[in-house]
Amino acid sequence: MYPTGSSSSISVAVGNFNKDYRLDIVVVNNDTGAIDILVGRYEGFQSQIRYSAGSHPTSVAIGDVNNDTRLDIVVANSDSNDVSVLLGYGNGSFENQKRYSVGSYPQSVSIGDVNNDTRLDIVVANLWSDDVSVLLGYGNGSFETQTRYSVGSYPRSVSIGDVNNDTRLDIVVANWNSNDVSILLGYGNGSFATETLYSAGSSPSSVAIGDINNDTRLDIVVANWYSNDVSVLLGYGNGSFETQTRYSVGSIPQSVAIGDVNNDTRLDIVVANSWSNDVSVLLGYGNGSFENQKRYSVGSYPISVAIGDVNNDTRLDIVVANSRSNNVSVLFGNGNGFFENQKRYSAGSIPQSVAIGDVNNDTRLDIVVANLDSNDVSVLLQYDRGMITYEMSLVPGGGSSLRCVVIGDLNNDTNLDIVLANYGTNNLGVLFGYRNGSFENQMMLSTGMNSHPISITLGDFNGDREVDIAVANDGSKHVGIMLGNGQGKFAIQTSYEIGFDTPPLVMASGDFNNDARSEIALAYDGRDHVDIFVAYNYASFETQIRYSVGSYPYSVAIGDVNNDTRLDIVVANSNSND
């Protein structure tokens, strides 16, 4: 439960006021004469769950290796010279590992369908045997015995992509000791051509693939350990590449990832710098060149970086494994290439590699970390319970006696606005919203002397595609219509008698007859029915259509509850408890 500072909160509405893709709550407090805004927040990750892997796991990848629509984990174990496969149950938990032999001192693992049989396969870079292992998948979570292909000296990182546009996946490897990258073109049957080598910087430690110049051809980005830079090799689309261009980053870059972090449809580069304890962000111009880096602090000795939208706001975020502080850093993106300060979550001992994926099928990305010293993987699931925090209180004015609140975009600026029923002052208050979740001072719309507005609904009552306001007035016992012009201005209300001595209590609106105009559903104080007022002209209404309900209807809602594309009415009855 979340406090509002009131013992008499009588009306509530929900909407995304601050454009962060999380719902916020506005509450009307009758006793304090104020409305409270409760803002939806990202809650973060639960404590880690750890699963045993092989000896000294150094790299982790996520994919559905047994075709059950549940993500699985694959780990490269450097000291035991094998990979661990942990099949997922789809709820965030995993089976015990199965292990498969690879080359000597595996350092990096990648997953993809290299033989075009719709089953994921495993590719591993083996540091001490100077080769890559390819393990073809059977599609049930098990794998064939490895086939190995020679690459450069001390391969540290491997990535998979179709670099020659033949619809067959190829292998790209960063070779630490020979200062180059190996390209192994795939034949589409799980076998590969002999490597072609391209120069990189000093001691390349990580490689990523993406189309960074928007020519539909994959390019290569390499993080170079000792030269403190990244190499960019633009692809010709036939498996060959231009000579590298290099860009400075932080001290001892260990890992590189590619993604569009500023939502301009151009890929950007993110690098984890282990000695400077930060990440570098290089925004792309879309032509293969990049801006100078911006750097953001993370934990101690960041060694692996991944990019994904972990808080579901359509903006890419950064996740980093910090080897010496035994945690992961999460930096939320603002969607413009800038990032918030890190949040950190505990992992195992000496985390080496991080991957992101929805391992429990709740539409939220989770984090998987390979921990070198504790010989396990950490799984950090996101919370799914939601969190809100008190943000602000807005006081409309003395004597307002607030009764109802509704939300809608009244001025077509894509920001949600608030409409309040001020029972005591006989008017409606309109608060126009800003993009950041704050609001202008309220604009007053009179509902008439002694009208005492008690309920509000929004709709298009005259078919002009602009939002209008309907208000039920307790004192004058009528319904008022205020027609909007789409720019935040409203015509003086037109009143409609409801034909009863009892006052209206609550109302809702919807287009029940598909005539592109909203009708009004109205319940009354002490009457056991609801009336439907049907629009027939320029915001004029025909005589009501009546439907019996339970005893003392107190709330009305409208929606398509049976998925027949027709609006339905739901009524809560306070006396009959139904």
C-alpha cells in the first residue's frame, strides 16, 4: 500500500504523465482538498540466483537452444575446457548443466544457427589452441561433438553474423596476440572457409558486428586493450572489409557492444574500460564515423558490457559486469545518448561476462552473469510487482471539495491533462500537463450556480474528433456538455435535464452504436438503473435508454469485456455488493 496523506481518497485515475512508459496514479482527496500524483517507478532486480557451471566460466550467451520458446544459458568455462548448457524452465529457473568439450582455454561464446536448420548452434573462441569450436545443435538442447577451425593467435572474442549477404552465418574473431580479426565465411551447412585476417589495434579483446553506416552491410567493431581505442572496419557486403578506422576510448577497453542508444536509427558504440572503471559511449553519425566518447562511471574493473531496454521505456540501457566489485552496473538511457548514474546489483565472485534476456517470460529483460572465481552463473530476475513513489500534491483552492478526476489529452500536445470536479466551487479545474509529469495552474470552467459537479467523463460528443467534457451536476440535477476545440479551449456548457428528482451520481462515456460520437452512461443517487443518452446531432442527446442494475450503483466503467469489438458496461452496486 502507498500513502496519499488523506483519509478520504474518493477518486482515482491512471495514466502515463511523464512519458516514461510506466503508469502513474492521480488521487483525489476529499478531506485535504488536494490531488496527489503517485509516479510509477522502475523497481530493479531481485537478488541473484546462482547455478553451477564449469571451472572458471569466462563468457555467457543466452538463446533458446531446445526450441521450447524458453531461453537457455550457454557458458564457456576456461579451466575445464568446455561449455555448460543450462536449459531454462521459462520461469527464471534452470536445469543442472550439461557440459560439452571444446578447445583449450575457451574465452568467448556465441550462439546462432550456422547450418540453417532452425536449431541454434554454439561457437566458442579458444585462447590457447588458437581456434574456434563449432557445436551443431540437435534442437533438443544437446549438441554434436565440436569441429574446430584455426584462427589467429590467442582468440579472445567471437561474434556471429552474415557479413557477405548470402543468408549464411559467418564467424568473426578478435585475436589478442596477432592484433587482428579473423573472418570465417560460412557455407550454410555448419562448416566454414579458411580464415581471412584484417588488422586491428593493439591486443584486440572484444568484437561486435552491426551495420554502422546504414548500407545494409555488416561492419565490425573491435575493442583494443593496449591501444585504448576501438577499430571500425566497414564491410563491403561480400565478406571483405575496409582498413580500420580507430577511435579513442577509456583505459584498457575489455568489451564492446553496438546499439542505437539515442534513437536516431544510427548504431552507436558502447565500451567497458576496465582500468578507468567506466564505459565509453560513442554516438554514430550513420556513415561509419563516430562522435568523441562520453564516459560514465561504473563499478571496479568493468570487463563485459551488454545493451538492452531493461526498464521497458523503448530506450536502450547499459549493463556492465564489474569484475573486482563483484556486481553489475545498470545505466538507464534517456533515449538521447545520455545515461543516468549507475545502479548496482550483486553478482558472484569475479564476474567475467554479462548477457541480457527475458528468461522467465514476463516481458522484462533479466541479467545473466558468468562468475569466474565462484564457478557459477548469476541470474538476476526483474521485479514484476511494480513500484510507485509520492511525487507531488496539487491544491486547487479553498472550498473546492474535490469529487472526481479524469485524465485525457485535451489540447492535442500528446501530454496527459487532468480534469477535476470542484463540488464546492461549482466549476471544473483543468490542469494541462507538461512532458515531464508536471502541470500548469488549473483553468476553471464554470458549471453554473449551485450546480455542484460530482462526476466527469471525456468523449467526442459532436463527432469532430476533439475531446469534449461531460459533467454530472448533483445540485442542479442535470448533465452539462463542454465542447473542446482541440487546443485546450471549451465552449460554455450546454445543459440537459435528466428527468428525475434524484441527482446524477456517476457517469462514463463510449461510442456504443459506432456512429463516431460518444454516448453517456449515467447512474443516479439511489436509483437501481443506468441510463444511456445517445447523441443524435451536434452534441445533442435523445431520450435515455434504461437498463436495470443492482442496488445503489456507485461506479460505472466501459470497455469491451468479451472481445466482440462492442463496448460493454460494468456497474458496481454498493448496496447489493455486486
